[in-house]
Amino acid sequence: MITVTYSATVSPAPVITSALSSTGTAATTFSYQITAANGPTSFNAAGLPAGLSVSTGGLISGTPTIVGTSSVTISAANAGGTGVSTLTLSVYSACDLNRDALTNVVDVQLQVNQALGATACTSDLNRDGSCNVIDVQRDVNASLGGQCLLGP
């Protein structure tokens, strides 16, 4: 009688190691690389926003066309199995400068401030306990010779 012994080594399933949240801007090129430990041989992504696709190498790329937040199922596979995680992908309007999912007067003011070179708050001019866009606007107003500098 002949006895033959076989042994096989199976790699463990991949474990997703890339960040599980990302942001992009509608109508602007976007890319995100899925990464994983344990030698993945293929990648996939399901639930991508319109305008994005995933390559066989795990690169999610394209130009998103819709504003909103998507829960994207990302996966990496090898002979040992499949590792799965959820990527939270938020796509904002190009006009939503403070990324609060609203496009409003604050975003317009941020654009004006940036155009004038005022992008950081230097002091709590309106004395509300926080240094914010309103204070930046008051700095801009003061630099332009405005008279309303303090108070609500």
C-alpha cells in the first residue's frame, strides 16, 4: 500500500484596510483606491454614485454627477475568501464650500472671502464665543472700510 499525503496552504481572506469614508465634489474628477491585506486578487464595489466605476485593481474613479451620500459595499477577494466593508462616500456640490450638505449664503460668503484672501478667522469679532465665517466676514468688512464691526 502506498500512502500519499497532500498539504495545501490557503491564504486567509482579504481584510479591507483603506479608509471607510471619502468625499468628492460633483462634476469633478474623483478617485479612491480600495486596499486590503492578505493578497487580494480582485476587487469590487457596489452601490457607486452615478459617474463612478471600479477597476479590476480596486480603483474607484470617474466624475460623480449626483450630490448626496452613498453607502458603497467594497470588497476584496482571493482564494481564501472575500473581505467586505462599507465605504461612506459623500459627494458635495461645488458651491457647498463648508460641506454641510446645504448651498446657502454661508457658502457664497466663503467664496467672497476666498476671493478677497480672507480664509481664516483671526478673532471673535461678534463675541458669540466662536471664531467662524461671520467673524471672517467682519474682518473683510473692516478691511474694506465698513463701519459695522461689532455686535449682532
